[in-house]
Amino acid sequence: MLRILRLAAAVALLPLAASAQVPGYQPPQHTGGTPLIDRASPPELAFLADQGLAMERDRHPVQVLAEHRRLATALATLQPQRAGTVDAYVVSVALDSDPVFGREAREAGRVLARRYAATGRTIVLAGSDGSAESSLAMGSPASLTAVLARVAELMDGREDVLVLYTTSHGAPFGIVYNDGDQGFGAISPTRLWQTLSTLGIRNRLLLISACYSGIFVPLLASDTTAILTASSAERTSFGCQADNDWTFFGDAMINQALRRPTPLGAAGAEAATLIGGWERAAKLEPSQPQISIGAGAARWLNVLEARLPAATPKVGRPATASLDGATAPGR
């Protein structure tokens, strides 16, 4: 458990290959433990995650102000919904500062915005893509909550849809937030359910890329929700090395299945088949991706999928490129 926590504890929507390396730049590193969190027991960690666990340390006041400005700028770009039109609002968030998650969140935002005609209604929250300091608002529990609240203000809860993509390390109590050695926390299923319920966001497509992410399915599944996760509640997922362009789930679901005008259910099954094949080839324990699509979600899915665009080509290195015959660490 502690190992997991230590590892993990719109200009922005550019292709993965478009970033140029700034000479001498080094992305944030996870070099130390997390005070208080390291000493907590699993039940205590689960309780803290339910309460919205978040801890920030050693941030310069200028950094804090700059972050507020980046988030305010991002929120100001969101356009209001259009009466009588099923509008999708895309939120793509990397909750860990390892560059693989920053790269994945950026491209996921681009793919999902195009797929669901959400230009002007998309926000990406992410740290560095590995090439330079991030110009985006960072992915954190606090920034995600603020974005979801703004989306709820702008959307019509009766007809519009939230499309939420999260990518990070995971633990048996939820998604882990870890920004270098400065930010720590977690989002549990209970916490995410409370946030969405309080805001009245009922029509939602949730795509969760993390170990143990199937833990979100029982509580978040509903008649008007579609939820797809990288693993079951008891399994790890793969591909989270910092120098990867994609996790297994991100590559299979975003970079391949959802790039094509394929209905969501079929795309989820296709991604699960791809992931299963990669895992068998590498002799990895199956991650068991989960798919739950409520019957009522068909109403908004049918509308959104009636206007799917043509396919686009894959970008970045395949998630399996770093295996080289060895076992890829889980998240």
C-alpha cells in the first residue's frame, strides 16, 4: 500500500507528438513519502479518501497564485449549453504528475472533444507532458471539483452530458492524487458520487484509468450513467511507466477504440479485448476492465453517437512498447 502511495500518492488539446523538449527540463519527481498518509492504516486511508483527502506542502505563494489564474482562465473558456441540443462537457484530468498521465489526459481531451462535438466545452487538467512546465491548471481534487461545479452551472442537467476521463495511479480506496512531492490525496467512489449527486449531474460518461478502478462501478453506476474502468476492484492495470505515452487502458480505449465512429459499448468491448491480448502476451495477471451502461444512458448516447466523426489515426508509442518482454508495473 505504501509503495502505491509513494509511487502515486483550447490550446492545451495538442497531439502527443507535437511537444518540443525544453533543454534541461525535468518533470516533477516522487522522491519522498507522504507525511501522515504514510502512517495511516487502510481503513483510515479509505475514510480520508471519502472525506476528500488532499494535502499541499511547500508551494511558493507565486505558484499558488499562478495556479489560481490558470484555473480561472480554463473555466472562463467553457461555453454555455444550447437549449434543445444534447451538449457534452468533456473533463480530462491527470491526477498524478508522472508525464505519462499528462500526455494521456491531453490526448484524451482532444479525442473526446472531437468525438462528442465538445469544442468550447472541454477542459484538460494536467501536469507536465514531460517536455516543459505545464501551462494547464493542474489535476487535483480541488481543481476537479471546481471544474465540475462550473460545468453543472452551464449544463442543462435534463439533456446534457458530462464526459469525465481520469488517469492516475490507483489504490483499493480510489484514485490517487500525487503532484511530485508537493501534492497528495485521493478521490474515493463515495467522494465522486457525492460531488456529482450534489451538483445534479446525472447524465454522465465516466472513464477511469487506474488500478482497482472497478471499485467505482457499484456506487457510480446508474440508469443514466455509462462507466468504463481500466480494471476490476481487485486488480491492477498496466502501462503507467512515466516515459510511456499511454497506459494500457488509455491506448486501447482512447487511442484506438474511441477514435473510430464505434458505439460506446462496442468500443469498450474492443478495448477490453485489446488489453486482454496484451496482458496474455506479457504474461500479466488480467486487469479485467469493467463496463456498465445504464439503460437510460441510451437516450443521450443515441443522440451523441448519431453524429460521430470519421476515424483519426493513432498517435504516440503503443502502451506495450516499453514491455520488451518484461512485466510492466501496475498502478
